[in-house]
Amino acid sequence: RILDLDLVVRDEDGNILDPEQTSTISLFRAHEIASKQVEERLQEEKSQKQNIDINRQAKFAATPSFALFVNLKNVVCKIGEDAEVLMSLYDPLESKFISENYLVRWSSCGLPKDIDRLHNLRAVFTDLGSKDLKREKISFVCQIVRVGRMELRDNNTRKLTSGLRRPFGVAGTSVC
């Protein structure tokens, strides 16, 4: 019945009723009974499936999950050296970060270090649940870390101060 095939009428023991040995009226009644049983079974399975779907929807509604999509177009900041741009979500009331950092390495030329990602610097902060939405304030924070010499004006190459990570700047905006 589920597959829209012919219904095979069987007796109480599960044997196929032979139309040669069973009267037409008995065969018709057995067919009606079998059709009703199959229809009841289908309705029962549909209601169970609907209950499962309703329970699943209720679980998703009880624990909603949201995401924040960020697309980095450019970093307008004259650094003069390589830099790292770190983006994350921050709760200013609790004074703590609530997400991991999204890291973009930026070259001294003003382009991403990985040039293949030039127009594809995207991040999705996922699994922001109802707890995060109940926060009074969430901020998007962008930190810039300079990677290079200890001081920008230091041209003495004999000093072994290259590759140092130094804070350079920070920016933030309120998300909600």
C-alpha cells in the first residue's frame, strides 16, 4: 500500500487467500478488512512521525542557534610592517570574550598575506544561542597586532628584534 502496489489478501495465519478456493464475497470482505488495517497502520505511523517532527521543532525552538557573518573587505591602517588582524565577540559587562578569534595575516603592502583570499575574507561566528542573546550587550572587537621589529624607527639590522608581536590598535562596535 505504501509503495502503491497491489494488496495481497491473507487469512489470519498469514497465508495468501486463493481466489479459486475462496468465495468472491469472502475475498471482498477479507480485502476490506486488510485495507482498513493497512490504512489504520499508515495513519498511526503518520501521527508518530508528526509527533517526532513536532518534538524536534520544539527542541530547536527551545534552543535556538544564531550566527553572525563577517566579511572583511580591507584594513585601512598604515602600520609599516606585517600585522595580524584578530576579530572576535566580546561581552563588556562580564569583561570576557565569548567567541574564538578569527585571524587574518596582513602584509606590510596593505594586502592579505595569503593573496588567494583577497576577496574571500569571511568568518561566521556560530552557535550563538539564547544565552548569548540574553546578554545586555555584545561587541564586535577587532585587534591589530604588529609583527616585526621592536620599534618602527629601528633600522639597525644587527639587533635580533624581528618577528616580535606588539599590540598596535583596537576597534569595537556594538552588535546588540
